[in-house]
Amino acid sequence: MATRGPLGRGKRERERARVEKQKQKVLRREETKQRRSQVGPNDPGGVDPDIAGIVPGPQPNPWLDDLEDEPTEDSDTSDNDEGRG
């Protein structure tokens, strides 16, 4: 009546698997910590890459070149008036 072996073995196997998984996690964390300490910080010089190269003050119009290439609206409206009447 004291032999309940099959149920206990499964629990023991699960517990061993859990302990092994925890050991793997600890090793992985240590490797990551060492790798990060060797590489150093991601942003050398402390400059944010999103704002690097931006100067304070008024900025040039990025669409200025597009506006110069398009024809003026005066020539478009005169063509449309001739066709309607």
C-alpha cells in the first residue's frame, strides 16, 4: 500500500526538468551580462541617433525643391476655362 511509485516519478522528473531549466537561465543571463560588459553602451558619445545632426533654429523647407518643379496654377486654370465653355 505504500508503493505509489509511478505518480512520484513523474513529479520527480518534472522537478528535475524545472531545476535544469533554471540552471540554463542562469547561465544564459551570465553570458548576456558578460557580453554586454565587453561591448559597452550602444550610444558612443551620448548622442541620440534620432536627433543627431539637427541644429536648433529654423529648418530649411524640405519640400522647396518639389514646389519649384511643379507648373504654376495660373497656367492650369487658363487651360481649364477654355475647355468648359
